[in-house]
Amino acid sequence: MTPKKIGLKIRELRKRQGLRQDQLAGAAGVGLRFLIELEAGKETAQLGKTLAVLNALGCKIELADPGGDGS
């Protein structure tokens, strides 16, 4: 997963939910400029703010253990 792919997915989900960028930014408690840059794939986007946007979209994050044993 790359920052660009994450940004494109966020844009896709936002549009699917019928939200404008300013509406999603407000719901997530982040600035409009941040959201614009996040959707553009900015590599230095703050993780906490990115998670807030994903949470506002109703997304769940899953980290897979590379060992695959679930522990």
C-alpha cells in the first residue's frame, strides 16, 4: 500500500458516501488543506489525522502479522 493508493481510496469512499471534501474534513476534525493533500497521496501526511479521516468514513484498519500465526 502506498500513500497515493490510500489517498485514492479515501477519495473514492468520500465520493461514494456523497461527501464534499469540506464535509469530510469537518467530520474528521482535520483541515480542508490536509484532506486535499491526503487524497493527493502526500507521503508526509500525519498518521493520527489520516486515521481520523478513515474513522469518519467508517473504515476499519487491520494490520496483518507477517508471520501469519496470529499472535
